[in-house]
Amino acid sequence: MSFLDGSIAAQEIVSRIVALVVAAQEPGWDRIEIWNAEAAGFGSASVDVVVGGETTWPDPPEEVIDLFEELKEAMYRPDTGTWLSVRISISADGSADADYNYDEPPAWGMEVEPGLYGEELERFPRSPENIPDWMKADAGL
């Protein structure tokens, strides 16, 4: 399992997420993509399972949502904040890769409340040079 970012604690949480999602699937899948976005307690998650070229979208196990919250907190750093979204890709051979987004607005697929990212900055502060312009605008900075 390779990771683009994260401490040993974060890697352990990702491993638990992967194990739970894989265990919830029928055998024979080719690829699984897990996506999660979270800001100021507002979140969205999805699981895409590819089997023989067909994709299904089962609900993620409830425990996975809690683990993503733990992961967000475990990866917080005072200057850089924490991720806004993460995509975990799992191959049929069991290898997994996590890709974290710190600087772009998540692709929520829905409108989010104005000021959400201001609340995110209160919860997970960043140094001024690590706050993207779009986030500053939403936060009124």
C-alpha cells in the first residue's frame, strides 16, 4: 500500500477503511474507488466498485464515515491544515493508493453553504500562505 501523504496513524486508518470496504463487496471486483470530502463537519462519501467493466455504487459501511473523520484529524498540521477530499483507489491485487486534496474545492456534486470553509478554517486553522484564494473568499478573509 502506498500513500502520497500521512503519518503511520493515518496509514493505519486508511488500511482500516480499505479493509472494511473490501470486506463489504462480493468477490471478483476489478477496482474500487472510495471518495470522501469533508469540511466543517459537512461530508459526502461514495464507493465505486468496478466488476467486468460495470460500475456499482454501494453505500460505504457506516464505520468508514467515522474513520474518515479520524483520518482528517490525524492528518491535520497547524500550518497546512488538513485535506478537503481524499480518493482511495484499490486494485484487484489488493494494493491501494490514497490521494489527498488540500487546496481545491471538493467536487461535492451539490451546492454547499456559504461560509463552510470559514468554519473549516476555525476547526483546522492554516497559516495565511496556505489558504487558497477561493477559501479566503468563502471565509471572508
